[in-house]
Amino acid sequence: MTKANSGPSSFKSFLSDSFYVLTLFFLPFIRYGKMMASCLAGPLFSTADMSGIHSNQLFFFENLKRGILSLWNSHVSSGFPIFGDIQNALFYPLQGLFFLLMKQGVLKLHAMQMMEIFHYSLAGIFSYVCARSFKWSRFASFVTGLSYMFSGFLWAHGAQANTVEAAAWLPLIFMCMHQAFEKKSFGHALACGFAWALSFLAGDSQGTFCVFFFLGLYFIFQCVWEIGDRGFSMRILSYPFLFGLVGLTFMGVAAIQLLPSLEWARRASPLSLPFSNLTALSLKPRYFLSFLIPFFVPDGEIGLKEGYVYLGLLPPYFAFASLLYVKKERKILFLALMALLSFFLSMGSDSFIHFLFYRFIPGSSFFSPPRFIFLFSFCAALLAGCGIEFLIREKGRLPFLSLLLGGLGISLGVGFWIQISGGPLSRGDLLDRYYLFLLVLALSCLALKVFEKGKSSRGSLFFLTFILLFDLLSATSSFQKTESTLSCPISNSHDFLQGSRGLFRVKDEIGLWKPLRDEQAPLMDRVEGNEESSARLDLYSRFLAKTVENARLLDFLNTRFWVTSDEPMNESWSKKYRRVKLSRIHSRKELEIHWPREKDVINSIQLVSCLENAQDIRQGTTVAQLQIVDHKGKFYTFPIRAGLEASEGMYDRPDIFLKIKHHRTLIASSSNVEGETYQAHQYLAHFDLPKPIRPVRAVFHYLVAEGDWMVQSVTLNDVNIFDSKDRFKKVAPQVFENQYVLPRAFLVPRAEVIPSKEDIEKELCDLEPSETVLLSKAPPGYVPLPLISENSKKTEVEIKKYSPEEILLETDCLRQVFLVISENFYPGWKAEVDGQKAEIYQANLSFRALLLEKGKHTIRMVFHPASFKWGLRLSLGSLSFLGLYAIFSLLMKRRWASHLKSES
């Protein structure tokens, strides 16, 4: 009889579970049904946080469709390892599935956001499955799923797809961990590690830290409980073994992302923050009413995203009921303690517990306190399901009157506070939320009364579900996006790109190219912008900071266009950089400046300069020389002598005047020295050329060990070569073109070796990147050649191929030179010169350079990172092991079932 009934009963149970699962699956899609019907009108969520991530994903998967594995993105922030930034989630299986199935760029955006809605469904389904594994009723499990999938934290993070996707796996992770400990199950431990790896691959590092913190505490709790319950025994050793197995499985499966991310973290901009900065978004005690009143969080102080903790009125009530009625239930006690701990940790600076957490827990220096609401919401959802389960099974009495009286008391207090102060929000907004709270409170009390009388009847459960859904859905209504923020702010602003050839970058300060709206945006190289803030190498960020002080660094970055709402600082920059300083303090004593007007014919030169700290230099000493090179490569040398062509600038300073050893020559200009009675001078030198020439560049040499030489201006005929033209020319509304931009790859005649990164940063302020490259170490046997010689004529570098995975260049060097590429230096880049391996040197703090000898050369660079190679091997090996174990377990289970059947 049992066998005869088991089939239909099992099928009926399956249908019942399927009904609840399908309901949980479709609810988020129904919630956003209107927007899904008109998805082309705009994105489903506010997308400020995901725009750059989507751009990187689009770039990666579009190349993958063409059979190209692009691990390096050369179009953003002067190149960065796209696979190293965990937020891109390139190896998350569901991410790839959604991207590879869609064909049009706009639809890819909506596919990504549809996937996010799908993860809300997964969060609810996994919560339901987790609760069912605890032997709870379907309705209690259903309430658990609803409470978690519609929790305020998850819906407030709709703009951060990574957070939602990572959080969706937590119920499954906890279920597998619990089953592994309860049943001492090897298979459940492997499944837990696998699910945790999927959560990590979703791309939320803080979510991964949350899961590790949660599982670690659960492991400790189980060990302590077991010792307290049964004393120390060999049984305890199974817990560390299973927990270690979970960790090993996680690291093995996630290695393809874990190893590159660790490599990236060592070189990316630091994530750790001081305690005061980290806790700036802490959940303040004055926000506690947001547990009861939807959207009570003041937007201007903390923002809905991080501080929204509303769980509805009924789930916290049922969660509290579970603590009143459930005795000696290990997992429920842990969830209650975890919810309490998470709540206190979310308070940040207002809780001493978070200070201890920040001080002693590794990795907590980048963890924002409100993120602990993630764990609080999950624990509260499970506790709510437990409370309903008890009330259904044990027919416990509901103290709904206390809920009513407590809610009314709170509401009267809030209403009074609104009337006298208006609260931290505008009075109208707060009143709307207050009225919504009163309505939900009345409906919740009515639902509890019906539930108490009807108990587990279908009508009472349906009414309770309706009120719960009304509460949670109305509480997430403000997260529905009503207008697009992705419209291009400049109309027809792409017109200036018409006819622009070759490789170049754009410094985009106002978001001209929105990756979510323009499918070609990933192909537009960008120096910096809001979308790329996460894709920054630390050294590259430090280099960018120096571009404010030295405009020539923008030339080096191949920055041809600058998109800005303000006029570029042409005047201030030309004033700042019209002077050239060659010094004994700096190891760089030579400098070359190109003459941009090669068709001009000159017959005279005027030089305005001065010496500094040069009182010990004797009269007539040749301290420097100016060399002018014509279009045929011939150069003309003019000596700069102390007391004849230049003199000490502070000649009249009393302490210098008494011991100076050279005369004062012809003064070009004088200026007062602040707070002093003497003046500083610039001196004039005039040179006539033996015949008219067409100049192409000027080279400055400083020849003595003492003093400094400051060049104010060099005038060829009547044109100052430092002020020949503005650096930026306006070519479109809010778009300016750089007149001095350097190619992506070019040749530099000499290198300066500076081991210290801090010293290189200082040198960047005065660097002329077209003439000198700063290296952190010297090439073996490198001997600097003179900056100017008969073979110093400029040679172009021809770019044969420039793709994310390979760069192919050709050049013909007339002398020993350095090939410099304004793309970031990073482990994994390999170089070959004429088929032979060549070393890539770290240049100008964050970029690449190779030493080339005289002659024709073919240079090839490829990106083969070891972190990805070993991560791929470990992940494939781990997945193979899990697959074999699953097959073996299935075969053994079938064999055992067959054996039992034969025996019966």
C-alpha cells in the first residue's frame, strides 16, 4: 500500500513545490512588467554604477564571439587587464550566457538587467529551497523566499547588478553548509564551495567577504555548540575538515578569477580606507525607523542604496515570534545571533563592535558597514519563515494586539515629530511614507487576526500573502526608473571625429560617450572618466595626477581630444611651461624641443635666460649651449657663457653680489622679489645665423656641475618657440583638440634611470616625454648617447597591428633608441624584437619601453598572463573533479538502490 501511494503523493508534492517555485520566479518579472514591455525606451534601473562594467563586458564578449579571448582592454585608462577587475564578472557563467545570446547593443543592456531580475527570482527560489531543506512547510518557505527577494537591501542595490547576483547564492550556500555539518556530507561540502565560487564569480568582492564572514562564524558556532553539547571528541574534527573542503573547492573553482584578482589588487588603486572614511555611510540610530517606515532614510545623508533596511512589517514580526517560541534549535539561534551581530556591525562608528571588526579582521578596511544589512536581511527572512512554521504547526497564539499598539505608538510619535520638525526629509515626502506605514500597519493587523482564526486555511494564507506582497512591492516602488540618465549631453558632438585617423585617446570629463547607449563606445580610447574609475592601476592614477602640473604628459598619453565643460587652461599652461630648466640637481641635462612650423625660414635667434645658484661660476665659462637643427639634419651650436649670454638671476642679492665671480650681462627683464628690496633678472642674448635655415628642433645642453640654467624664451626671428600656438584648439562644442599630441608608439633618444617611484613622480613634473624616458632600471650595458648627433633625425614607428591581445610594430632606427608605448606596464606582456625575446621596461612610472639598436626592427608584443593560465588550469581541474564525483555518486546511488530492490 505504501508503494502504491508513494508515486501519486510524491508527484502531488512535486506539483505543489513547483507552484511556489514558479510563483517566486515570475514575481520579479511581474513587478517590472511595464518597463519590460517598453524596454527600448530606457534601462530598467539607474545604471550609473554599472555603465563602465557593462562597457567592459560588451568589449570582452563581442570579441569572444569572434573567437578572440581579450584579456586586456587597451581602450580604457591606457590599458588595463580586463579579467583582473572582479566587478566585470567575465567568468560568471550566467553573465556569458546572457551576453552571447543577445545580438544588438541596446538589447544587451536590457539582457543584463533582465538577468538581474532573474537573480531576484533565484534569491527567492534558493531561499525557498533552503527553508524546505529544514523540513518547513511550503507556505513558511514561500514567505522566506518573498522576504529575502524583496528585502530593501537587494532592491536598493538594483544599480549594482554584481551585488544582487552575488547575494542570490547565499541561501544555497548556507543550505549546503548546514547539510554538510548535519549529515557529515562530503558532497554537500563540495556543493557549498561550488555555490560560493559562483557567488564570487558574479563580481562582488564585498559580497564574497560577507559570505566568508558568515560561513566562518557558522563553523565556529557549530564547533562550540558541539563541544558544549557532547564534549570534545573525534567527531569535532569533521567540522574543520568539511569547512576546509568548502574553502578548497571555492578556491579551486574560482581560481580563474581569484588569481588574476589578487594580482590586480596588488597594483590597483588602494581600496583600504581610514576608519573615519569607511564609516561615513554607517547606519545611524536615527535611521532605525526605516525598519518600519519605507524610504525613511534621508537621501542627502546616506542614500537609499546603502541605508535602506526595510523588510516589511510582517517578516520582522514573524522573525521575533520564532525567537519567542522556538527552543534549542541550533540553526535558529545562530541566525538570530548573526542578525543581531550584522545589525550592530552596520552601525559602523556608532558601534564599538565594528571598531573591533575593523581592527582585527583582515580585509575589513575596504568593507562598508551598511553592507552587513545584506546578512541581516537573509537571517531575518529565514527567521520569519521559522516563526510562521511554528505558528502553523504548534498553533501558537499571535500577540497581534501588541503589534497594533506598538505600531500606533510609534506612528503617533513619528507624526508628532513630523509636525514639529518636518524630519530630515521634506515634510510632504515624509508624510506620504508615514501614511503608507499606517495603511500597511492596519492591513497587517487585519491579516494576523484572520490568520489566527483561520490558522493554515487557504483563505487566511492567501490573504496574508496578499498583504505581505502589497507591503513589500509598495516599499520597492521608488526603485522603478522613470527616466533615462544615459542621454548624450552634447548633440552632434561626434562630428569632430569624422576624418580622424590613427590611434588616439580622448580625455572625457563629462561623459560624452555613454557605453550603455553607444555600442561603439568600447572602441573609443578614453584616458579617464567616471565610467573607468574602477579600472585604475595605482601608478597610472599617480601619473594622471601629474598631468595637472605638466601638460606635456597629456601629449605622451596620446590624448588628442579633450571633452570638458570648461575651457582648457591654454594660457596658464603656456605660462607655466614656457620655461625650461636644466640643472645639476636633475640628472637630465639635455632637452630637445620641436619646432612646429618647419616651413619658416629664420636668420636670427634671441635667447632670454638666467643662471641660478651660479655665483661660483667664473666669467666667460661656457655653462650651456643651444643647438638648432635644420630640416636637413645639420645643426648650429651657440655657446651660453657666464657674464656674456647669461648671468646669475639674483645678481643684486646682497649675499650673492659680494662673492659673485662673473659679470652682469644685458638685462631683458626684471621683476621684484616679494618681501625683498632687490630684483630678479632675465638676460638677453642675440645670435645671427651664417645663412637662413629652416629649423625643425632646438636642443639645450647644460655643461657644468654647478648651478641651474633657466630658459625663459627662444625666439626664432619674431616667433617664440614656447608660445608658437595654443595647446588646445576648439573643434566642437566643449571639445578641444591637442596640437602637440604624440603617437601611441614613438622613439625616444635617451633614458634616465631613477629606481625610486617617488623620485620618478617628481621628475614627471618637468619631463619632456618626446626626448627622455624615465626607467626604473637600466638595460644591461646601456650607455646614454648624446642627445643630438648626425643620426638623430626623427624616425616614425609604423603600427602594423594594434589589438588587445597583440601589438605589431616596425621601425628603422638610425641610432640606439627607446621604443615607448603609452600603454600601461603589467605582468604578462611579452615582447619580441626580430623574433628574439626582449625585456619590457617600466617607463615613465606606469608605461612600457624597449631598447632598440640601430637598424630595421619588427617588434611584437603579446599578452599571456600567468595568473590567468594557472587560474584556468586550477578551475578546469576542480570542475573536472566535481563532475567525476557527481557521476560517481550518481552511479553508487543507483547501484545501492538496485541492491536494495533485489534484496527486497
